[in-house]
Amino acid sequence: MTALTGRTVSVRQHHRWKPSALTAQILTYLLLIAVAVLYIFPFLIDVATSFKTEPDAAANPLSLIPQTWTTAAYQRLFFNSDFPIWFKNTAIVTVTVTLGRVFFDSLAGYALARLQFRGRNVIFAGLIAVMAVPGVVLLIPKFLVINQLGIYDSYAGMIIPLLADAAGVFIMKNFFESIPASIEEQARIDGAGSFRIFWSVVLPMARPALITIIILSFQGSWNELAQFIISTQSPSLTTLTKGVAQLASGQLSQGTQYPLKLAAGAIMTIPVAIVFFIFQRRILNASDGAIKE
Amino acid sequence: MTTSTTRLPRRRGRSLHRGQAASGWLFTAPILIILGLFLLVPVLMAAWVSVSDWSGRGSPFASGVNFIGATNYGQVLWAGGLSETDFGTALKNNLWYVLLVVPTQTIVAMALALAVNRRMLRGRGFFRTAFYFPSVTSSVAITVLWLFLFSTTGAVNAVISALGAHGPNWFNEPRGIFHFGAASGPAFLTGNTTLGVSWWDWLGGPSVAMSAFVILAVFTTGGTFMLLFLAALQNLGGDVEEAAMMDGANARQRFFRVTLPQLRPTLFTVITLGLIGCWQVFDQIYTGTKGGPSKTTLTPAYLSYTAAFDDQQWGQGAAIAFILFAIIIVFTIIQRWVLAEKKVSKRRMGWITDAEKRDGRVSEAVAVDAVPNTNRGSR
Amino acid sequence: MKHRKLGAVIVAAGLAAALTACGSGFSSGTATQSSTKPITVLIGSSGAAETAAVKSAVAAWSKTSGVKATVTVASDLNQQLAQGFSSGKPADVFYLSTDSLAGYASNGSLYEYGDKLTNKSDFYPSLVKSFTYNNKLVCAPKDFSTLQLIINTDLWAKAGLTDADIPTTWDQLSAVAKKLTTGTQTGLVIGGEYARIGAFMTEAGGNLMNADSTKATADTQANLDALNYVKQNLAAGDFKYAADVGAGWGGEAFGKQLGAMTIEGNWITGSQSADYPAVNYKVVPLPKGPAGAGTLQFTNCWGIAADSANKSGALSLVQQLTTKSDQLGFAKAFGVMPSIQSAAGEWKKEFPKLTPFLDAASYAQGVPAAKGAAAVVSDFNSQVAKLATGDPKTILSSTQANLAALLK
């Protein structure tokens, strides 16, 4: 943080601004830094507290350095609870959903963007309508359908409903419309079928949009909670979100046990954080040219 | 083989489109089937359950399940019993949540975007990362963190006592923040009720516990919406602003007369997404308070869930879900109407026209990009 | 070692129970066919002690019977039960509370096996009554608990109090609570809910419903007196709710010494010895109220799902879990009281310090059990959480209206 404030000085020297503009600039920096601290500090507390003992956590909630370092919370999570199972389930669901969405979204997006067929506009209108239905409203009915289909309490019941992703189709459609049609026309003349064209000509060009879908799907299914509450009951199918939510209401223990809960929260944040930092430029550059590159 | 009306160039004629109908349907089939099964069918099924007396055992279409008309809706809306009071309470809680979160998150997001968008700013990447990061974390992990930060001996209260005051027992404090600690109000407020909740309680604002959730929502969604504003800002370009500057407008005038009007489409998107998200608060309540203290963090979404899964009132649960759906639609329509395009002065129009042409398309595309994010973030 | 002996007894009893269960009226084709299907047991646990005890008892049965059985701890028992029943995949055996019995029995979710129990006559009559629906015993009472006053003896002595000061009236309770209240510690810390405050109602001669749960009795003067008494002490700061001192329940506040006294049931012994072994305490009867002695009684039964694929196995398991030896094992592990009368003598011998809990069996009152009562009680809880600033009369009259609506 000091490095940053240090740099503001050089900015000041570069542009010889009027004093009022200068004050404004400094104020902006101070404000931004204050807000940034506000945004980052909770996560630091999270990590720090997970290494504290419980009395320490209660006595020094603000301190970033534990009085006595302990990994008890992590040991409990990994060796003495279902946490590894939760992690495994979340990983399975997230990977499957992400792969499934990438494939189905681009397939449907391509059809809607490029293929000429009766009913295309109806399908498109339907997708838009579907996007307007709020997810929480579907909690009870989704449970009913999953149950009727006989996939309740199974990976299928957890995964398949999440594959329905109208927004992803929309993004892919927008992208495919932006690439010139001439390339496909050529392939078509050469006699390639629709799927061939899609698979070996168009899809490889869609990398930026696919990355968007991957990011959104990964984040969405890793963090999904409600769907897993209504689609499973076995402990062996519990996901991170569901498990940690139950942990928060005291399944593993009586009482508060904050180091344990915060450790669980910290670990479940790591994979999303990794994806976030890998694709960071892409996510944040949504601002420098929307979703197209 | 019939082909469709098309907007694409059809230089090669019909033969090229042969087989496209089949492929088109084939390609869209997986999505259509899944969406149909897990969106359309559920809605229809829930519609039936909401007017039936299904007790939660066996199939809702079994012969023993009867049509009971609007009884379930009545229980929730006008029968005067516990169900109505619960729904009224949930509605009151969520209404205050929406009223506080939507404007705050919009303003915060716009302020962050304006600040981070400055060309001269050093460390833009750092700031963007910092502000956006809470948006990618799971609502469960964040809620757990919040429970700790806002516990009796938590970080927030430590800061408050360092400032010399005494912090409340956040997640266990059911008092409405606009009651300012008053135990009871004037008789005409406490005596009259709407949906089983006294006017005094309607006016009491969110409870202290709910306020902690309000702060959580602003914290987690600010970053997502900041990105939407940033995208729009960067497509504005400087020319309009320059024109206004030449006209002698100061910074404040430029913001309110130039920048803000041009941000309207984005503003519109952000508020719509905010409204939809805020009416669906579920994860935080499920993880954190389960509706407590004293039902002051009960929300229609969570109530719908507990009515069905805890109390076996499946019909009422489904009915609440449909009422919630209606509320969301109504709010979106009201918002559309309020924010509808108003007449702009000729001079300002001159500054804007150019920029607006570029703006609309981009913000629409990014909005779609952000839909899953925001749903998650504030649900 | 005592434990090993107990284990041997369990195994032997399990074998016997399994044999009798299979030999008594379960010869129908489907039942025997499915009797090796694995069994799931869903419990709402009070803590690690209870979980471990149930797991080991079930494992012992599993070993002798050869039927695989797994124990799952529910984070939200009600929700998980409901979801299980409506999905057609319920747990085979589960804890079932008195207030959810009527709902599930009425829609046919439960296997009504009460008459098949070999030890049916041994259960306390009041418990049998709690689990009778349409004149049929639905499920076997698991155990029961009552509320009494728990005192931290070290803090008690520190405040200069002696055994002579143990409160026997409401006034005395207020007085000692005041003495025990210091800067960081409150005299009496209790859960802010019907399941604790209700004890005061019974001491005043009231309760939310009558004993059969056929009449709403919430808005009586007795209940009003009880709430007013609690409210006064909350206002004085000598009583506090557990949530208000940052604890999840009375036992946690007591263990962390945030409160010098609490009102909890016999389950507190299990968690105290596991989590707060350093805290010395003693159990005394709750003080008498205007109407004499009173307390609340809680009980669960071992429900078996009608949709269970292995009902005979489930029944054999339940039969085993309600034997004297298993129940005494549970008692030792987490402090519950056996649901069968024949175990009372040994229990008292084993736990002389806890006798006030069992002595209460003669006067303790049950909680409302009418269909839908749970929702009303939780609404009452949400109001009573605000008792310090709320109006007792309003709370009781709205609860009265809600309870009366259930009986229509």
C-alpha cells in the first residue's frame, strides 16, 4: 500500500496540475485505498483466524497474526470430517457442468447464429424468456421434477439441471454472429456437414467466448448452493457449499468454532480464486471491449 | 426441403441450407430438452401443486391429491393465520432489503467505476482486482465470514469499541433500525396491520441482523456491477465530455448532464439485475440465520423453501414462489416505467447522440455476461 | 473395563433381539426378502458424544445382524425428513419429535410398528401417550429428558453462596441471579425459546396447550405471570438469553462461564464433560413457581419410514436400541434418561447427581403436539426472543390464536 501512495507522488510531478485538481487527485487515492483495504481486510482476517485457537479468535478478532499458530482447524477438516468428500463432489460437479455447458452452449449458440431453420426465432425468444425466470422460484418445482425423474440423490440430479444455461447460449450466439460467414460458406461448398463445420472450423475460432463460458460455469457451479440442497440428501453427495453451510449452523460441533468454519470457507475459496487470477485479465478486461476481443 | 426466412446472405441459394433444419434442431435439442425439463415442466408442476392439497408424500399427480382452488394462496395472502403473518414478515424484510441494497449497490458500483476509470490512475489493475474479488467468492464462504465479523466479539464490534462506542449483537438483534430502540409506537401504527404485520413493524426498517446482510450484499455485488459501468464508461470516449467542457460545464454538471445520461442503459441493466437478485435472497439466510432473530431475516424465497421442506406445506410453498415471481415482474415493470426515456434538452442531446449509438450494444452484451454472476452474488 | 462388559451385553442383547424380531410375525415374503438391505439411521445429534454413542450402538447391531447400517447426523432434521419422505427415499430409522408425529402419521409416511414391540409395556405411559396417533402407538420412545437448574459450583462459592441459598422460589432465583451477575457474567443464561421459558409457565400452572394437545391454553394468567417474571429479570440484567451473550445455547454459555446458572436438560452432561471438563456444576430442581413444581419434558421416538426397504431390519434395530443395556449406554454417553421404567433404578444408581432430572418424570409436562404446532411454537420463539422489549400479553394472545387455528 505504501508503494502505491509513493507512486502517486510521481503522478503529481508528471502533470503540473492546478492545486485544486491535485488535492482532488490525492483525495481520490486516499479514498480508493481506504475502500480497497475495506474490501481486502475481511479475507485476510478469514485466513488469519483459521490459524488461531478459538479463544484467540474471540479475543483478538482484528489481529492478523495468531497468538499461537495452530493448524488444528485444517487437521480437523481434512482428517476428521467429510470435508474431503465435499471437495471431491464439488470438483466432479463443477468439471462436468463446465464441460457440458461449453459443449451444449456453443452447439446451440452456433445453430441459432448460423443455421437456417424454421422455429429458430421461437427458440431464441424462448431462451430470452427463460432467462427472466428467477432461480429461487424454481426450488420446489425442480425438486419435484428431479424426484419424478428418479434422479434424486444422484450425480445426475445434481448436474443435469445445471446444464441448462440460457445466458451461455446467448453469449455464444452473439460471438458466432460476429465472425465472418465466408469461412463456413467455403467449407460448406467443399461439402462439409454442419457438425463438421461447427466442430473443426468455427469452434476453434471461438476461444475467447469459450473462456467466458468456462469462467462463468466454473464459478457458477462451484458456488451453487440451492440446487444441491434440493437434489441430494446423502452425506456422500454433499458438496462444499452445502457442507459448509451446514457446518455454519453447527453440524460438526456445538458452539461457534470460528477457526474451523473460516478454514473451510478459505479452502473453498481457493479454486475460484485461482481461476479468477488466471483469467483475471479477461474478466476485468470485459471493460476494455466488452466480451469481444 | 423448406428453408426459413433469413437475414444471412444467401448467395449460394437453397441447396446450401439443405440439412440445416435437422442440424439446427439437433444442435439446440440438448439445451431445449434440459431447459424444458428443468424450467418449463417444473413451473407447470409447481402451478398444479400450488392449487392442490398435496402433502408431500408420493406423486403430486396421484389420485388422492385434490384441487383446492386458491386456498393455498389465501392462506398466505388473506386468511389471517400464521402463514399470512409469516409471509407479511418475509415481504417486509425483503422489501427493506431491496430498498436499501439496490440503490446503495448501484451508487457504490458507479462510484468505484468512475474512480477506477480515471486515466491517470496508477494501480488500476490492483484496485479493480480488489473490488471485484468478493464477487467471485461463494455466498456460503462469505456468509460464514460475515457471521464471524459481525459476531458479538467480532471484528466489526472491535472496531466500533475502538471508536469508543458499543456495537450491537448484530445477527441476534431483531430490532428494526428505524425504531431507534423504541419498544412500541403510537396506537394507530401498532393497531393496524397489513398481511398480519403491524404498520409500526412495516415502518421499522430492516432489523439490525438484516442490515448486516445488506452490507454483505453491497460488498459482494459492487464489483460485478462496477464492471458493467466500467465497460460503458470506456465506450463513452472523451469527445462528448470535451464538447461539454468547451461549453463551460463544470465537473459536477458534466457528470449529471453528460456522463449519467449516457450511462442510462447500463444503469437500467444494473438496477434490473439488482432487483431480480435482491428479491431472491436465499443462500445467506440458509447459511447464516435461518430467518432469525425473531424472523427478521426471513425472506419470501427462504419462507417458500421452509414452508415446503420443513413444514410440509408444499402447496403454500409453491404459492409463495409464484407470488414472489409476480412481485419480481411487477417491480421490474415499475422500474422500467420510472427510468423510461425522458425528454432531454437539445444542447445535451447534441453532446450525447454520438456516444449513445456506440453505447447500447456493448452494455447489452456485457449484461448478459454478468447474469449468472449477479444471480449468485445476491441470491 | 466397564465399557467392554457393556459391549458384550449389547452384542448379546442384539443377537437376542434380532432373533426374536425375525421370529415374531415377520415371516411375510417381502419382509424376509429385503431384510439384508442396508439401513440408514438419521439422527439430530446434540454433539459428538451422542453421535459416537449412536454410531457404536448401531454398529454393534449391524455386526450381529449382518445388516449394513449407517448413521447420518442431520444438520436440519425436520427438513431432511420432509425431503426424504417426499422423495420416497427416506432414512429407514430416524429421530422423530412429538410435534412432527401427527403430520407424518396422518399422511402415511410412518410405519406404525408400536404394537410389534416386545417391550411395549415397559415404556413410561406418558411417553407412550406422546407417540400415540389414532389410538395406536406409532413408534418406540427413544428416551426422554427434563429441564432443571444447572449451577456452576465454583462461581456459586465465589459469590459467597452456600447450599442453603439454592433457590426454591422465583424470588430466591432472582436474588441469587442478581448476586451471581458480574461484569462479564450473567446470573442465569437460558435459551430464549419456549423449550426453556416454558418451564416457568408450568411452574405457574400454565402451558401453551393442555396435556392432550387438544386445547389451546396460551393466553392464561399463569403464562402471563411466567413471561412477566422472565421479562422483569431480563430487564434487570440478571437473566440473559444465550444468543445475547454470543452463545449458541445455554450449555455453551454455561461452559464458557458467561452464565453462572442455566436451565437445560440432562443432555448437558454429555457436552459439558466433552467440551468444558473443567467446569464444576451441580443439578438442582427448578424453583417452585406460584403453582408449585413444574418443568418441561422432551422426548423423541425411533421413527421407521413406511417406505423403508427393510422394515423388519429397522424394527429389529429399534428393538435393540430401546433395550435396557443400550439405553443405559446412551445415558452414560450423553446423559439422556431411559424411556423404559425397568431401567430407572440402575440409572439413578449410575447418576446420583442427576436424579433431579428423573424425579421430574412425575410432574413434567409435554410440549404441544398438535399437527402444525411446531410452526406456532417457532413463531412464539421468535416473539419471545424480543421479550425484553415485547408485550407478554400480545405474544400470548397471538400464540393462542395460532394454536386455536390448528384445532379447527
